[in-house]
Amino acid sequence: MDLTARTWMAGRVRGFGTSIFAEISALAREFNAVNLGQGFPDFDGPEEIRNAVARAIAAGHNQYALSNGEAPLREAIAEHSLRFYGMRIDPLAEITVTSGATEAIFCTGLAFIEPGDEVIIFEPCYDSYVPTIRMAGGIPVPVALHAPDFRFDPAELRAAVTGRTRAIYVNTPHNPSGTIFTDAELETIAAICREHDLLAIADEVYEHIVYPEASHRRLATLPGMWERTLTISSGGKTFSFTGWKIGWAIGPEPLQAALRRVHQFSVFATCTPMQHAIAEALRLPDDYFRTLAADYLARRDFLMEVLRDAGLRPRRPDGSYFIVGDIGDFPFTNGADFIRHLIREIGVAAIPLDTFYLDPAEGKRLVRFCFCKSWETLEAGAERLRKLRG
């Protein structure tokens, strides 16, 4: 056999391919486009937290961390939960530190999903959920967040539950739509979880990027939900250090035991000095968190006006740093073709929303813009987007 022609790739990953994010980023570089597609800030977080990394290195925090997370960070996460949500968390038994929220999502998939299990996702959804479920042998079951408001129909959610349903992924504030689930929506989700004995995996990484029109509530604080919920978050979005990859999962000890069995054999431990710095970040005064939301609110409103004037029918997000636009006024049959045109002819990059759906046809006329960018970047993008209206 010609070994160079042999297919070594395991079947579980053959269907994944190269993501649209890689294609868009490459095109943006080729055409020197203003990149409003990639979901990370083009600026650094607080200087005092950058300095905290240097202090941690100088203090000798340079070897393997404890697998479950350095004690100062777990203690800071517990303090943060009490401060913002009134939750008393045991930092030793009920918190696991991971290499970003995405690793926590991956570990929960392998820890709790059996082959053949059905797992409900709200779509459009963050792009790691479906691969995680499938690699665990599970079956993703979509429930639509219906555009333009990106809300779910409670009857459709109930209809999606079968005897094989194991878990539900709940992302609020939501990527890519910016929806924040209301108390009534969370109560509906919680009631279904209790009734059908479902595990809830709550991805709340945008918990502090919330605008005045809405408020964020932890799913785990609802009656009967603590014992069946893992709450996932990270320092990347709140403190603008996405490259540090410091995430965590909060939940009861029985769920932590399963999660940690996967975590110890994947990355084992997360970057030590960055853990100590994020511990300091979580203890920043309330004014930091208020200013973060206010700064993003100003950026949101600026880009909303730009996209509206450009004819892209933007939907105002309640949280996160994404805006979804509609290409219905433009002569393109799908968002991917529109974005390629936008990059080549206008000089701005965004992401087609169809990549966030199991059935790409559901999001073919929608596109996502990201505003976690410097004012210089946003203003440069705005100047170019105005060309869409000639």
C-alpha cells in the first residue's frame, strides 16, 4: 500500500473541514480588509492585570498548576459568584479551571454524553458545540432562535425533548445573536430540565457584557437547577485577554468529578501565571465592570448606526459584542458570497451566519459583525461600509 495515499484520519473528525473563520481571516489579510469578523479584541486589557502576570512569574509561579486550578483563582471565582450572583461556591470541590471556556465545553461533552444521546442546542450556536457533541457520539438536536428577534418557541423546545435527550446547551448572553434569555425563558428551560432530568451546560462567557435593555441571570440560580447545571465562563471576554485561555466550570461536586476525569487527560493543567493574574482581575472594583459594559455600549450603538445606514438591517444585541445583519437588500443569495464581496470590493470582513447552523440554509441571508475593536478600527470600517450605499 502507498502509505502517502492512506487515509489516517479518524472518522469522527472527517466531516469537520476548515472553518469559515480561517477562510475569512485569510481573505481579510490578502485584501487588507478591516476585520470585523474575528471575535476577539484588537486591544489589551487592564495594565495592572498585565503587570500581575509579570509579578506571578517573578514570584515563581512557573511550573504545572494544580490540575483543578490554582487556589487563588478558584477562591476568586467563588468570591465573584457571591458578589455578582449571591451564590456560595466551595472553591475546592465546585470549581475546575480549564484552558479557556472551549476546553470546558469539550470536557463536558466527553464527561456526560454517551453514544446515541441527544443533546439540545439553540441555533445559531457557538461553533464548538456540535463538534463536541458528535465527537462524544451524541446527536445534536437544534431548536431555533427565530430571527429577527432570536427568541425560541417554548413549544418547539418541548417538542425537541425525547426519551434519549441527555443535556441542553444554554448560551446567554448569546453568540452570535447577542440575545440574553429573559427570566421567563430561563424558567421554561429550567422546568423542562427538571421534568425530564436533563443536564444543563450553561455557557455564560459574556456575563459582564450586558446592556441596559436587559439583565443577565445565571441558570444555576433557579430552583432545582444547581444540582444539574455546569456554569462555564472565562476571563477572556471580560478582561480582553482571550489569548490567555483561562476558563472555568462551576457546579456541584458530582458533576465536577466527571469533568475533572476528562480534564486531567486532555490539558491536565492551565497556564500558571495567567491564573494568578485573572484571580486579581476578578477582584477589580465594580467600576471596572460598569465601564466595560458602557464602553461596549458606545461601540455597539456606533456600529448599529453604521450598519443601518449601509442597508444591513442590524438587530440590536442585548449583550455580547456581536451584531447580526440581514443582506436582504443586496443581490446575493447567501451570506458567504456577500462577505467575499464585502472583503474584496469594500475592504471589510465579517462572518456569514450560516456557519452557526446545522442546516446552513437557515442563516444564509444573515451576517455577523464584531465590535470588540478599537475606535480606530471601527471608524476605519465605518468609512468603508458607507461605500455599500454608493
